[in-house]
Amino acid sequence: MIEPTAASVVPTTDPSTYLPAQPMPAGDLTDEMLQTDFWTDELVAAAGIPIVDVPFVTVGSGIGSFVTVDYLRIAGVPTSQMRVLGTLDHPWQTYEYLTRVSQIPRGERLRSDSASRPDNIWGFPSYGFAEAMRTFNLKLLWGLFSEPIFSDYYTPKAGQAFETMEREKNRIDYDQMLVKGLVRIVRRRYGGGYFTILTPPEGASATKRVAFRSQYVHLAVGYPGLKFLPELQRYRTEHNDYRHIVNAYESHEHVYERLMQQPSTVMVRGGGIVASRVLQRLMDDRLLHGAQTNIVHLFRTYYHGTNDGYGNEEDPRPGGGKTRIFMRRRGENGWAYQGFNYPKSVWGGQLKKQVRGLEGEQRAEIYKRMGGTNTPWRKLWQKQMNQGRREGWYQVLVGTVDDMQPNGERIVNHVRTAQGTVPVEVDFVIDCTGLEADIAEHRLLKDLLEHGGASRNPTGRLNVDRNFELIGTRNGNGAMYASGATTLGGYFPGVDTFLGLQVAAQEIYQDLAKRKFCKRIGPVRSTIQWWKWLFGSKP
Amino acid sequence: MLPTLNGRIQTRIFMLVVFGSIITFLITPLLPDGLPGVPGFDGTYYRITFIILATVLVLGILWELLYHLIQQFRWEKDWPTMFGLITAINEGALVWILLELGLVPGLPVGVDEGDLPSFFFWAFFIDFSVIWLFIWIWTNGPMRVPFIRWRFFGGRII
């Protein structure tokens, strides 16, 4: 067993001491290791992989890892007891890239609640209150008071989230825990705990791999990957055209640059927040900077009134009938409107409680009912789109694309609509549908499903318990946890959000406190720690 | 706020018992009593203010049932910040009407049959508003500091 206080970064086994007759192994994974579900210390040592002992490792190094170690630091765990393994220099690196290219640079606002602060486990003061105090903005205070009845939900600027995370990262000495490298595999250790195999950047270590031997592992590896719509992917590959067909989550600034120079037509596909942001960029460029862009917006599902995850009122749903009067949201002009990416109470209220008590099919059903692509209703967007409709430069189509053909520099989309197939010729297509890849596309997760005892939940993602322990992976006195997008479909719905990561972190901290890895954050500790947070002193 | 019914009731009881009592204790000696000068500590006055506090608490639990029903019509199943403040109007008005009609039990002789003087209204108004405002502010922020699980569990304290 691993004694938590005995953490060290010194390799504990030197293979040369008991393998004198053989040449030194290169410190890489062996076939025997890959085929063995439970590794002994000797197996790892025999491969020449140095072993680092540390009680807790978190894999990912993004916001999920950050929020979890933040909780544990506040619960009294010293930096020497935890390691953050991953390729990112700072936790918000991937997030900032994705938000920036999908048109939320630092100065723009995220789609996130005021009290969802990854830098502050208490959510107090909220982003909105802090911003209002800093800028002495009474209008903002009124907005916070009257949202969402008389004003749009307050949402923080991306820059505010990144800057405050940076402050917290420094406060908890995050960098002391960060070990850079790519995590290749996590396997259960014979006798309890886990081995996490890291591939450090070239030259950073003497061997190709380093093994972290720990009692606890936390996985927060984020989205397994993005998928393109199949017809877009086919077109891109067949015609080797990566310029005119772009995904909103890849850098596509060249599209906007071209649009500024030349009157063009752009097709936007999707009906979610990213489509909204891309449309706003296109409309801003047109209205404020003189671009002559025409927009064709292709919806797959067109919402024209109250709806739920099954579609409009009249669309078929299990059990028949319309949307339930107690479970329907507004919709109009193609869009389904919702403040955040889930109904707000999944983060702490009724829906959170409800889903926590549901299993299997019933759980999948409520996910479906509250799901469906949606976007917030924002005053500015409504104004811009109304102008676009009036002046004819924003047009809406409903359907799917059967085929795409090049025509010179342009692309002809054969759109199948309710009225038949129509050809639509455009200069660019921006895919905002945001399809996500299967978790098995991620090498680490695939290995856990095949060799680690992990399983899938009713929606196909990683099956975690209410405390975010990865079901089926427990090993002796060790436990493995997972949070974030890979765990969608579990007992808690809003996992892939700022607040969702904190809800998960709280459950994980609570479980680890029961296992005596950290202290309890009771009212006294919590209040003292909050004051420390406020004054920026170490936890 | 993202309350569940259980959480609503627990939060209501906790807030009124803890902060309601503390504020009532501090504010009662300062409320207008129709006489010159500050009334100071007086058992009869305390009896009145604490009975009013208890009335707000008991009726409040019934109000929470209604609020919970209203919340069901909201897709988000949330309870907007503003609602938490403006419900002071209906709740305060109901308590005042009951006082005015002499329907609140346990009040000392002289104020137990309704038809109350105007200074009494102002004393009630100040008492009720101060407690409500404090609790509303506390619920919308500082409460999250000592109780880290409270906001994620629908306002439940236990």
C-alpha cells in the first residue's frame, strides 16, 4: 500500500540492481504490459520505466484538473501529495483556444452563469457582482437583480474567467504540481492503486515513459475529439479543400478576412450557441465594418414555438401528446431558447435532484427531454437577425445536405428540404453543429474500457457513480474518478460546464475526505479559506 | 436560487430562526412605539415581534408550497433573484392584514384585537423589511461561503 506521506519523486526501483546480465531496457511499454490488466511493481520496473510515488494524480491538466486540485488544496492537501499530468501549460489553454476560434475572444461574453467561477469554489462574490463593484456599474447590478425576467442572463467575459483562474492557479501553487507530458495509459496496480504512464516531452526525462504510482487517479481529459458532418468531411477530403469548408472549432479567421474583401455568401450550419456566435461575427462585420456578406442559415430542426428536446409541440414524442406544460421552453425563428446549455436547475435544484435518482432508460429519457440544440435569447442578436431578415441578407433553410459539388471556387450544396431538393451555391460553409467523437476515439479511455474495468453509461460515455468514481475501476484501497465531458449521461447532467466541474470536484473531495485523504471543509474551514481566497493568501 | 421544495423550507426555517431571531433581538428596542424616546428592552415588545416572526415563518412554509408550484411552470426550474425580494410584498401584506384583523394568536392585550395605530404599522414595516432584506442578501451570496454544499443541493442544510 502507498503511504500518502511517503510521496517522493525519486524512482524507487532501479532495474539494473536485479537485471545485471541484460542490457538496460529503454523504459518503454512492453507487449506483456499492454496485455496485462493488473501490473505488478516488478513488471513496470522490469520494463525500465522509472516509478514516481504520489498519492493523487489528475490527468488532463485542463480546467477539470484545475478545479479538482483547487478543491483539494482548500481541503488541506499539500502540493507534494498531488500531481497534475497533461500537455497544457495552463488550465484554460484548450478552452481559450476553442472559445477564441468559435468567436468568443477574451473581450466577449461566455455562456456561463455569474456564480460559476472555476477560480472560486464558493461562487461568491459572483462574476457579475465583482464586475459591477469594480466598474461601479448600476445597470449591471440591475441586470443581476432582474435576470432573466427583465434582462438577459448576466454572463462573464472570457477574459475575466481566464484572469481570475490565473490568480487562483498561482495562489494554490498549481505549477508545483504540474508535470507536463501525454498520458498514454492508466492500469490497475496489483495490490491496490494505479499506474499512470506519462510520456514526457522529448529530452525531459531519461526514459521514454515515466510511471506514476498512486492510490487515487482523477481523469478530466475533456472532449475526446470533434467530428465533422460526414458530407463535409467527404468534400474536404475528396476535393482537398480545407479553405472553404471549415469547422467553427478550428481556426477559420481567413474566412472572415476574405468576406471583408469580397462580397460572398456563407452557409452556416447548426442551431446552437456556436452558430449564434458565428452569425454575430458575420453580422457585426457586415453592419459595423462594411462586409457585403449574405448568410444562408441551414437548420436541421426548425423551432417555431414552445418545444422540448423532442422538438416542436406537434413532433412525435414517447407516450404521444404535446410538450408538457411543466416542461417546455420557448422557441422562435428556428431557434430553441435557453439561458445556458442546460436548464439552470441541473446545477443545484430540482432537475439535479431528479436526475440523481434515475437509472438507465428513465435517465436517458429526461436527458433527451431537456436536451436538443439551443441558444440563449439575447437582445443584440434578435435585433441583428431581424434586420437581416428585413433586408434579405439573412436567409433560413430547413433540411439536410445530400451532396456537395464544387463549381469553380464555389460550392453547390444539394439541400433536401420538405419541398424537395434545392441547389444552394455558396462561397463558404461554416460547420457549427459541434458533433462530438465517441469516447473510444481517445486512446486512454479506450484502454480503460478494454483493460481498466470502466464501462459506458446509458448515453455511451464513461459510467460514473454519484460521487464521480468511475464504476468498475476500484482497486484495493484505490479509487479512480472522472469528471467533465467524458462523463455526460450520468447521475448529474451539467458535467461539461464550469459549474459542473465544481459539482464533480465537490463530490470527489467529499469522497476523498471520507477516505481521509483530505480534511473536511466544514463551515469554519470554509469561511477561513474564503477569506484567504479574498486576500490572495495561500490555502 | 435553484431550490427544491425541501430546500426552500429548510432554508426558510434556518434563515428566520437564525438571522430573524438575531435581528429581531437587536431591532425591537429601536422600533417606534408611539411614545417619545427609544423604547429600549421591554418584554412585551419582544413578545410582539417574536410572535410576528413566528407568524412569518409558519405562513412562509405555506407560501413556499405556492412558490414551488409557480416554479414548475419555468423551464429552468429556477427561482429568479428578483422573486426572492418581491415576495416580501405579498407575504408582508398578508401578515399585516392578519394583525389588523386581530387573527394572530398570542399577542399581548391591547394589540390582540386588530385595529392598530399607525406607529404600529411603521414598527412592523421596519421590522419586517430589515429582516427580509438581510435574509435576501444573505441567501443570494454569503450563505454559499460557510455551506459549500447548500447551493448544489437545492438549498438543503441537512
